[in-house]
Amino acid sequence: MKFADFRRKLAQYWYRFSQNKASIAGLIITVTIVLVTILAPYVTPYPEHAGVFVDFRNTFKPPSSANWFGTDQVGRDIFTRSIFGYRFSLIMAGTVLGIAVPLGVVLGLVSGYFGGWIESLIMRLTDIVLALPPLAMAIAVSAVLGSDLGNTMIALAMIWWTWYARLVHGMVVSLRNEEYVEAAQIMGASKLHIMFREILPNCAPAILVKTTLDAAFVIELSAGLSFLGLGVRPPEPALGTMVAEGARYLPANWWMTVFPALAILVLIFGLNWLADGLRDVLDVDL
Amino acid sequence: MQYILFLLRRAAHSILVLLGLSIIIFIISRVMPGDPARMALGPYATQEQVAALRQEMGLDLPLWTQYVRYMSNLVQGQFGKSLISERDVRLDLAHHLPATLELIMMTMFWVVVIGIPLGALSAVKKDTAFDNLTRGFSFTAVVIPGFLVGIGFQLLFGYWLDWFPITGRLSPGTVVTQKITGLYLIDALILRDWHLFFDALKHILLPSLALSMAGIGQVIRITRSSMLEIETQDHVQVVRSYGVPNLLVTFKYILKPAFIPTLNILGLLSASLLGNAFLVESVFSWPGVAKYGVNAMLQKDINGLVGVVLLIGLGFLLANLIVDMIIGLLDPRIRLKGEAE
């Protein structure tokens, strides 16, 4: 495709995407949160509160202009800690999907294109992994691997690739007999070329939408794990841990629970709106 | 006959999956860093005590022998002794299972009685204000994590409005005079103990509703979309043109076939339900399997962990088998497909 064509196509996509207010809201929320999280030490009012910090004169302060979200049981600013808490969620989502998506896509391509025993092996493996609720599996794995976040994320990725293998496998099976694939075969294209240059681009929209949706899902999962006290090492802030800690001081100090919970919700909603917008524009049926 | 073959094939598939699952769990439980025997005994145990427990648990044997022992125990339904409660894991699980079963059954009840009617109404009243509202609700219900819904409910209905209790299965002072099924609601009905029934109902309401939100959202979505799809098909148009009353068309020719995708979703839903139950049970201090599982996991109780994970896997597979069974009965296309292959 020529560059000018590509730009025109992109402009069309953007036009359709921008017609939907929810999609735009999703995009803005997601981009803002990612930027703010990266710049957390510079944009939060009390960056030192993210670590070990105690200020007993300011414990349990309700929301005010000095502490937008109030303070917690040792006087730390909850707004600051919520922003830093996004780090845990986003690192988790980025790493898990960063490993799982490429792995699942390649295995799905290979199993769908070659078929035979490779297909049986990979698909039976996904059957087994998918027989377990992801949350239960994640809890089991991160309980076993302890507070080591790195191991937990690798383990989650080892579960997560199966969804992408399934998705891509299904699409490859339906695409591999298309005329343009046959044409490429007749022209002597290599198997690698057919898999990655002919078939993969047609799977890309579905993969993109699923990755966006899954980012929200992994973030929900990471909030659930940290809610149970798994995979996170205090005093490092994680939104789920903050919700759990705050819940002990309900209902009097409601802000300790409500604001971190809202922080989780905003990000999850943003990603889901973004995914919905992408789904409409790219015409993906997931 | 074909139906039985279809079921047998599904069952065989489930057993294979369960076998694979047990292997994965074995691998996970044996790569656990830290010594499970040391964990169970605590920091003050002597080296000899730890070594003795290791030997008792078979942790010093080669991995292959350990696997053979593990599998032969599993086949006999033995999970071993919980390292924390020091009881047979089976007893522990049996003790905690009724609470979880009750919660999940109640949740499924809400999903069906709230989700299907809302989805059907939404399809009938397509593009009205009601439809838009329901779709907005279903999106929200799917997206919000269950444990946050739970905390929100506690805050709103428990602390602020003070309508419902927020923890446990019963109020202090309420006793179950006779345990029959262990599901308090059903026991109370059998015993005709209305005080018990309403107390149990009051306690289960918030956790089961919190747990059901995601399912309700999904069922609304799938019921609505499959009804709208079926409505455009030829046979429905024909029935309509014959002058069959609208209500009959909606119920018999549109809603009934729309149950099939909904049932499929209910089967898949049981997975996320069991997973979310972990969090919701811990929010509401619900004394179920998930709570037991979290404790086993936090305290590195391998035997308890293996038991819980296998039980969840089994529950998921059973749920799907039941769904397949019902779908096979409802839909001859699926039942007979095996013949064509």
C-alpha cells in the first residue's frame, strides 16, 4: 500500500472513531493515565508518600484541597499513592500481555497453518489451561511463587497466551484457503511469508481489540490479586491493597476505600470504551 | 443413541482435561520456592522435625516417584492432610463446599431471573429509552470488578442504609437446628424454620448480587443480540405473516431458540464466577471454599491448594457438561453433529 493510501485509510478510521464520544473519552482517559503514571514523581503533590513514610499528625484526614483524596492511617496522601498504584497495574498489564500476545499469536499461526499433531498438541494444551478460571489460576500461581512480582507476571503470561492462540488459530483455519493465500502459494512464497505477511495482517484488528480488552482484564486481575495481598510488596502502593486496607476503616474513613476503587474503575472503563471504539471502527466481531 | 455418544465424547474430553490439569498443578506445587514442610512447622521447628515431615510428605523422593504417588492418591480421591488445619483436605473441602454452592446457586438464580427478562425486554423494545438504559447497565455490570461491587454494596446497603448485614452467613444467635444439605436456605425450607430462612436470605443477598453482576450483564447482552438475530430469520417472518399473535411469536419462536447461546454463556460464566467468588467471599467473610483456598494459598498449604484448584476445575467441567447436556436436548443440530463428523 502506498503511503498516501495508508494515510487516507487512517484518516477514515480516525473519523469514524471520533464520531463516538465514549471512544474518545476512553482514549483520553487511557492516554492521560499512562502519561501521569510515567511522570508520577513529577506530577503528584507528595511523591515521597509512595514509599515508607509516616506522618502521625495527618492521619485519617478527609479529602481537602491539600489532600484531594484524603490521607490514610499513617498520614500518607491517597491521591499520590493512587497514581503510584497505577504503576503496579500498568506494569503488570504491559508485561503479561507483552509476553502472552506474541507467544499466543505465533503458536496460533503455526498450529492453524500447519495443522496435524502440532495443532492437536497446542489446542489440547489450551483446553487444559482454559479449564481453570483465570483468577483462581492467577491466585494459585502467585501464591506459590510468593511476593515475587516478576515470577507472577511470567506465570500469568504462561496462562494468557492460550486465548490468543485460540483466537488466531480460528482465524487462520478460516483464512488459509482464501484465494489470496493460494495465489501467494502458487507464486512460490515461503511459508513464513504467507503466515506473517499474508495471514497475520488480517488477524491484526481482532488481536488489537482483544489486547485492549485484556489490558483492562489484567488490570482487574492485578487489583484482585493485590486486594488479597498477593504479588505486591508493601509499602509499594497497589490499588487493590489500598482498597483492602481502607475497607478495614469503613464506613467512617470511606475515602480510603472509595478513591482507590474509583481509580481502578476509571482505568478499566477507559480501556473498555477504547476497545469498543476500536471494535466498531475495525469491524471486529469478538 | 447419538445423544449418548455425544455425551460420552464430552465426558471423555472432560476427563482428559482434568488429567492435564492435575499434571499442571503438580508441576506448580513442586516448584514452590521455600520448603513447604518448613512453612507448615513454622520457624521454631528443629531440623529433625522438618526432615521428618518432608519424609512423611514424600518431598525427599525423586520427582517421578512423587508424581506416581500423587496421581494414585488423586485417583482414590485422596488429597492428603492439610498442613494448616491438620485435617484431611477432603473434610475441609466438604466443610466449606456448601457455603460456596449456596452462594453460586443463588448467583446463578439472579443471573437467570434478572438477566434473561431484561435482555428479552430490551430486544422487544429495541432502540427505546429502556433498551438504551439496559444496555448501559449491562456494559457497566460487566466491566466493574465483582469485589468492588461487593464493597460498594457493603458501603451503601450495609453501613449507610443499614438494610443488610455485611459479613457471614447467619446472625449470631441464629442456629441451624439440623444440618441436612448444608445449604441454609434449603435446610430452612425443609425444616420450615422461617426465622432461619430470612436470616440466611438477608446474609446471602448482597454477596450473591455482587457476584452476579458480571453474569447478568453478559446474559442481557447475549439474550438481546440472539433474539434480534433470530427475529430476522425467515421462519419467524413466515409465522408472523400467518398472523400468529405477537406474544406467542416472541416467546415460542424467538425467545426459546435464543436460550441456546445464553446457556453456552452460562457454562463459560461458571469459570469467571468461581474465580470471582474468591474475592467476593473474602469481601463478605463468606466461609466458603474460596476463602479456604485463599488461606491455603497464603500459608503455602500445598495439599489444600491442590484440593481447591482441582475442585474448581472439576466444578467448571461439570457445569459445562451439564450445559452441553441441556443444549443437546434443546438443539438437535448439536446433538446430531457428532454423526456427521
